[in-house]
Amino acid sequence: MFRSIKVNIILLCVGIMVILAIGMGSVSLLSISKLTEQHEAENMNRIAEHKREQINTQLIQTEIVVNFVANAINRMVENSIAIQDDGIKASLDVDMYDAFQNAIGKVPAVCSYFIFYPGNKYDGNSELWRVRQDNNGEFVPCDKDMIQHGQRNEWYEQPVSSGKPQWIEPHYSEVQGRYIISYVVPIIKDDTVIAVVGADLDFKQLLDIVNRIRVFNTGTAFLLNLSGDTHYTLDYPEGIDASRGGQLKLSHGAMFVPNTSSFELIRYNWNNVEYDMADAGLRNGMALAVAAPVREIYGQAYIVMLRMIVFFILLLIVSILIAFSVGKRITRRLAKIADVAHQVGQGKINIKLPIWANDEIGELCRVLNDTSDKIHDSMEEMHNLTYHDALTGLYNRLGMKKYIKEWFESNADKPAALVSLDLDDFKFTNDIYGHTIGDIALKTLAKLLLEHFADKAFVGRNGGDEFVVFLYDTTKDEAWKKIASFSKLAKSYDVNGKNKSFTTSIGFATYPDSAKNLKELYHQADAALYAVKLKGKANFAIYTTMQEGLSRQQLGFNLRDVAENLPAAIFVHKAAGIEADVETKKSHTEGEVLYASKEMFKLLECNDMDDLLKLIDGDYKNLLPKEDIALLEKAETPADMPLEYSPKQFSVRIRTKSGQKIPVVGCRRLVDSPIHGRIVYVALLYKK
């Protein structure tokens, strides 16, 4: 049968449009599917990573306190025999109480702590177990009957067997009436475990953090144990396993193993519903998992896909109609569209189609251009979220690594400097004023960094109060000048309409002067920062080899050693008549003693802090004979006196435990403590 060229052209045009529509539709649907999957995977992993840090903070703080106590015991006990000394045990009791009482504010989940001496029976005398009271936050001794009733072997046999610090899996404490997890550290002398020190965390408090996590509308969050066969929620702190109604199984039937996930989501089936899950490993070996139904995660994507299918069907119909009306001309335009579609399929989404006329083909070109723009905008947004910090707008840790690495790859022969800095006493800012003010402080510092290091610099936030500045094409001398000027710069942020000043600690290293590669540059900058912290903060330093091995923990240990070994008798008491906290208006006990050094105990003939407190009966002025109190009052600083008018010197007599009156020379200094409000430091020297 005869067919005209027109019919052949029409059939050709229709055929081309059908193929084009199918091709572009497939490419678009595949792109949307992959973009949705990638975006949701990043979103859920970001949620898991963020909440993981919140839980890990309490775990880390618990490890720090327990390790601190363990190290203190190691220093006090010379050998395995010395631990049998009741005096040493009593001293350990005081040190542990102080350490854990001070940690209450940092680790609210800590509910008890203990020390056990292996080889001894539970008798209420050869071990120490203090439980936290909910009404006042203090730790009180656990009586003998409760200890014997709640004794367990796992918490000390496991670390004794391994000889290493260890986290114990969640378990129920009959003594405390709650589910707990425990961190336990064995103390070894003469190849013998002489003691086991540990702390318990309220497991429900950690699960409450998990319970507050929101994932889509019906998503959930839970904790997984070490083996991955039990998960824990606030409703089931004892854990859910195969015997309780189902196992957490992957779609292919294998058991899930925590801490093995990549950036991709893990699919599993629970009660005949498919879920996608992201997980993040915790310090205690468990894993935090966030999950949501698959249909909910990809629901919007399915709707978009359906709309695109409908759109391409309509587009095909329009194209056929246009083919019948324009014939040969349309073939040329379709060839161009086919070429662009091919390039889009290869990932070139920023290509634009020309608008030939105000007709259906022109509308098709406009729609395709809009689709390309939307995909391009979505990719730009995802790129921004991936490499930028949401709070400050600076580069995040991943962004800094990316751009610094790219610079090194093409500029290895040029000088550079890496600056590591943080905001001094940022923890106090959050504790006193709240996280909202803390965020203002972080954003203020970020703005100052951008303004000061505007030229030839990458500025980023690693997380928390830690910031990084990479100065490229910058010599050692140039970096020193820039950093020195920033360190001297006055810095403040707004707190309820008032300016609150703050300082920063800065460490930096240079390339290639000291560091030979990027890894060394990061390490040296951190080492320099630690050195600044150890010297008192609010300063800056360049890396030197003498800084190797320094750590933040040394700060606390060194200061304690200095205080305990000074030749002067030192004690600290609350300032009489001064409000402890201006914000909360809480008044504290007049003359309450907060601390006394070993030399103070020696001077007063006291054995320990309890002995001293009995001697003074709640008021430090009881250290003096009545006739000398007036001399001391002359040296006291009035409540409204500015801090710069202290310290005050004085000469008085001190009444010892035996009744002796010893002449001393003293010096008082009035200071503001972020924890206790206005307090007084007193140093006494024996006057011969």
C-alpha cells in the first residue's frame, strides 16, 4: 500500500517522540529515585550521628571520672598489700565521693558508683557502694543488707578476667530498682587485681534521649546490644529478643550486626513491615539505630514519580499532535531534544534547550529546562548541607577536609597554616545561660573568624566549640601576625541585652616549616592548642616538638598536684553574705568551707576533711580564738567591694584540734566562681 512521505515523516516523528519520552522518563525517574534514596540516607545517618554524640558525651564523662579515680588509687596504693590498710580505704572513700559528686552536673545519668576489693566477702566494710538520691542529687552509702541483697559477680569478674576497663551490658539492679549499664575499671598491682572501680548509669535516662528522636511521622529509634540480637526502648528497657515476639532480621533473613553499616540504609522486616534503618556505634559497644517504614520514607518520591509518569504520557500525546501538524520541521527539533536528553542521561543537568516558538514543543523545552533547574537546585542544596555547618554557615568537618585536600593536591609547593581554636569555658556558658545563648556565642565567634580571616582562608567548625581555619598561600610570619591580632581582639556576645566577653585558645602549625603533610598539620595544630590550654587558656601558640604528648587531661592532674604539694596551708570558703548566683538569687551558707589542702590538715592536727568540719562546726571563723576574730574581720572584703580590691593580708592565731594557738600570716582573695558564686581563697603560713 502506498504511503506518502508525510505519513512516513509523521510515523517517524511519532516513533521518535515515543522513544524520547520513554528515555527521558526513565532517566528522570531513575535520577529522582537515586537522589531521594541518597538524601534520606544522609538525613537518617545525620540524625543517628547527632544523637550518638549526645549519648557518647555521658559515656565519655563517665569514663573520665572512673578512670580519674582509678588513676588516683594507682598513685595512692604502692602495692597489693597496702590496699588492706583501712586508712587508705577511708581516703579512697573521700576522693571517690568528691570526684563523683562533682561529676553530677556533667553526667546526670550517673546513679551510683562503687569500689570492690576482689577476694573479700561483701560485709559492708571491705567495699564502697554509694547510690544517688533523687531529691538532692547527692550520693549516699548503700547499707550492708542492700549490698548483700543486690550483689552480682559479672560487674567485677568480667574486668578482673580481662584485666581491662569494660562496659557491662544493660541489666536490672535490685538495689536501685532500675535498669543500669556499668563502666568498670580493674586496678592491678604486682600482677594482682587489688580493686575494681566502677559507676552505674541509669539506662532509662539514655533510653529517654533515644525516645525523643523523631524520624518522619511513624519512625522509631532504639538501642542495639553488642551482638545485635536484642534491642532496647523506653517501654522495654529489659530488651526485646526472639522470645518476646520477633527478631530484628534483615530482608534476606540474616541477623543484624551493629557498627557495620555504611552510609547506606539497612533494610529489615519487623512484624511484616519493611523498615529502612541507619545506625551509629556508641562507646560502650552498643549501637543507636533510627528507622522508619519504607513506604513513609519514599512516599513523596512515589507521588512525584507518578506525577512524572502522567506528565510524560501527556507530553507524548502533545508531541504526537504536534507531529501531525508540523511534520518535517519537528524532526529537526526532536533531534535536538534527543541530543539534550542523552546529555542529561549522562549527568549534564545544566544544559538548556532553546525555545523555538510559543507552541507545544516550546512548552516541552521549558518544562525540561525547569526540571533540569529543579534537579540542579536540589543537588546544590544537598551539597550545601553535606559540606556546611547548619548553625554557623561555616564549612563543617567534611567540607574542610574536602577543600583543604583539593588545595594541597594542586598547591603542594606553597606555604600554608592550620589554626585549631576553641571557645574558652564554653561548657560554663551552656550550663549558666543555656544552649540558646551558647549558640549565639558560637555564631558570634564564627562571624569574627570570617571577618578577620577573610582573605586566603577556609573557615570551618568541627563541632561543639571547636573551629578550624586553614590559611593558604600564607607564610609562617604572616600567619603569626594574623593569629596574634585575632587573639588580642576584644570578643563579646549578647546575653539578655548585656555584652558578655569571652576568650579563645588557639594553636597553629605551618606547612612546610614543621608539618610535611596534611595529617601532620592537623596533629601539630591540635598539640599546640593543648599546650595553650595547659598554660591557662586565652592565648595562642605555634607548634613545637616540646608539645608532643600533651593532652587536655593533664590540665586537671597538674593543677591538683600543685595544690596538694604547695608548702602553704590552703582552704576555700564561701563568701559571707554574698549571693552565690546572681541569676538564680540563691544564697549560700555563710563561711561554709569547700576545700582544704593536706598542709591545712597538718597545721590544724586534723586527719581529713570530716575532722576539720567537726572542728569548725560549720563556720571557718571557729578556727580563730574569739579575741582574734576582730583582726580577721578587718581583712574581710565587703560584699559590694569590686574584686580588684582583693587580696587582703592579715596576721592572726589559729586554734588547733588540741587547743594550741599558732600564729600565722594569711592572705585572702575574693573571686567569682562559675559553680559556687563568690568564694574566698585563703593561704596560711606558720609565723615563727
